[in-house]
Amino acid sequence: MAKTTVNDIVALCKRRGFIFTGSEIYGGLGGAYDYGPYGVELMRNIRNAWWNAMIYSRDDIEGLDAALITNRLLWKYSGHEGNFSDPLVECKKCGARMRQDKMRDPSKCDNCGSTDLTAPRAYQLMMGLSIGAVSDGEINAYLRPETATTTYTNFKNVLDSRPHKLPFGIAQIGKAFRNEISPRGFVFRMREFEQAEMQYFVNPSDDEKYFDMWKETRMAWWVNVLGIPAEKLRFMPHEKLAHYAKAACDIEYEFPDGFDEVEGIHNRQDFDLGSHTKSQREFKINASVMENRDSTTKLAYSDAQTGDSFIPFVIETAMGVNRAMFAVMLNAYTVEDLGDGKTRTVLKLKPWLAPVKAAVIPLARNVPELQTIANNIENDLRKLGIGRIEMENSGNIGKNYRRHDEIGTPVCITVDHQSMEDGTVTMRHRDSMAQERIKIADVPARVREICGM
Ligand code: ATP
């Protein structure tokens, strides 16, 4: 079968209600997408899988959900106001605006091929806000461009309320906003997107050990939890490091156009806590930081045994949730040849990621007894609390199977006349299309087992 393309996923997303163009009925808005009935479920399941691995399965990481609108000073001292920009180049012939470091050939316009280009200029990526009646349109706040900085500014709040010894982490999932020059690749590069980021605070002498540990831990999660085969993922170390980083490495997924970043793992040393802390001179700060005259709080760690107070190093894991969902869909999308010129499209998702966990299908619409049995099965499955269960009442079994294959539903449970006689139903499995007859009483336990929950 042909290789999956981005257009296959775009079409499936629209047809089956995963992702729509933002502001679509007014012509759309570049870099903004709306998630539909199944998209919200898949996103939620990826978020939950991440939260489960990062928080519920460990003792050393706390959760946080910080505000999206933030005081300007956060971004002054984080360095974003001065440095968070991309090199913008304009074509003097066709007017196209491009990000120089992502151009196919930096000497030629991506759009018309002209070599008549402006020199690159720094283009600020943050979305400024003017908040409050007295602001008079002046930028006095920003929509956050990442979750990490609001984690650093809450370091002391979290540590004071949930004391930990080093190493420990703080994790957040939430929206981030960047005024990207050229949003592209469907949901690959958006202006509003979601990140799942974790900042792990370590003793400076342990940084390399934990950088390696998090690289391996995160890669294993992509393989085992998201179900991406190891050969479609790779580590890509950064050759050119950002001014704050001591080491950095991306996890890349093989998209249809080649490998590209889905998650970053960074050794940020003491740059962030050192930038935002009060009384910087009291500490030996390794990274080069701006003098901070505004912070009200020391963002240091006190070792109870030695009495030392110091600024920990940070190992960050930073995943894009939308990119993860995109990679998961590209990887799961399969067109199977059924012979006789027939094909079927299946989304072979790991069952715990599937937007719908099971569909219940009464074979005839007008037989009340069948409806009652189907309703009871649906209720019993809903009581499991494992996610969305759907009742299909169209009466067209073939169409129902096709729809659920396309959205990745792991099993369909069909209720027919035999169910009334012997209390059994047909369980049809998505990937193998195998059908088995099982007792109605066994359905909830089987579905729970299949969904791995
Ligand atoms: P890029 O080099 O692609 O611009 P980045 O290195 O700036 O990304 P980070 O700041 O490290 O990205 O953000 C962590 C993750 O957030 C990325 O690995 C990516 O999955 C996701 N991400 C970043 N920018 C976007 C965007 N504009 N749209 C969707 N996801 C994004």
C-alpha cells in the first residue's frame, strides 16, 4: 500500500471529526486548529498517558497548572523579550515571508525562487497583551510561549508546600503561544499549541547522569506507550547550543517528509532559577544571567544535612502534545488490501489511546429486546470509567465497522437475535477483524483487558 501522506491524515481528521481549521467559516486563521469530538479524546488520552508516566507512577514529580497570561517581567528575565526571535526574510519579488533557518535554500525564495531577498531581521515570537483599563494598548503582559518559565517561577511555592529532596521535578501540560513566521505541516507548527513539559531539579554534580536518564526514559515512553516503532524515532543532539544550555538533544519522528523534532531534552544548568532568583550575588551561578532587580523570592535549595543553599541545575523534557498526536496518527494510519479491489482504512492505535473504547451495535433497530440488551451492555461498559463508549443505531453493520476502524475503536460488540436466546454477543476485533462469541456477562472485563486499563 502507498506511503501515508500528511493529506491522508488531514482528510481523515476532517471527515471523522478529529481536527478542523480554526475559524474555518470565516476563512480560517493561520496556525490555529480546533479539535473535534475524536480529536479531543485522542489528545486527552495522550495527556493522561504522559501524566500517568510522569506523576502517578513516581514519587519525585509534582504537577502544576500555571496561568497562560503572564507578567512581562517573567519574559524580560527569562531572556525571551531580548532573544526569543526567528530570522525573518522577505522576498522582494512576491512578498513571501520566510523563516531563514527553515528555508529549502536560504539564497532563494521558497515560493517563487527569486534571489532578491531582504537581509534577515529578528522577528519577536511572543504574543504581547495589553491588559487592564489603564494599559492604553501598551504591551504589559504576554501569552506564555512555553510552560517552563512559569514552572521556574513557582519553584519555591511547590517546594514549600510539597517538600522534596533533590532530585525532584515539576510537570505541566498546557497551552503555549508563538507568533510563528510560517505555520506549516498541518498541526506540526502552530501559533497556539500544547506542551507537556517537565523540569527536573538536580544537584549540579549529577546533571549528566540525569540528562542521560531522561533521554532513555522519554524514548522508552514514545515506543511503549505511544506505540511508535523504535526505528521511526531517533535522537538528534544539538550541534549549536542555546546560550543557556549545557547539552540538548531532540527526539525526532520520521514524518512523511523526513525526521523532525517531537520532543526536546535539555540540560539548562542553573540558568532559569539563577535568572529569576532574588539576591543573585549570594549564589555561585554557573550560567550567564541578566542582573535581576525585580524578583521577590530566592529560588534556591537548602540542603538540610550540609546547610548549603544553592541553585539546582535543571534537566527539562519538553514534548509537543499536538505533534505527538500527529505522529501517533501518521503511524497508526493503515490502508489494507482486502482483495477484489476492496480496501479498508484502519487507525491501529494502542487501545488506551483510542478515542472510543468500544462500540455497541444492535443488529436490528426495531426489536425492543435487542435494544434493551445493547443499552445494558453500554451502561455496564460506561461504569468502567475507561472512556467513551458509543451506541450505533444505524442498523448498517458494515458501515459501522468501517467507521470504527477509521477512528481506531479496538472492539465492536454486536447484539443479534442469538443474544436473546443464549446471552452471548459477537466481539469483533479491529486489527485482525476476528469475531468471537462471548457471554454478555464477560464483556466489561474483556473490554477493560483489551484496553489495557
Ligand atoms: P522548533 O525548533 O520546531 O521551533 P523548539 O525547539 O523551539 O521547536 P521547544 O521550545 O523545545 O521547541 O518546545 C518543545 C516542543 O514543543 C517541541 O519539541 C515541539 O514538539 C513543540 N512545539 C514547539 N513549537 C511548536 C509549534 N509552533 N507548534 C506545535 N508544536 C510546537
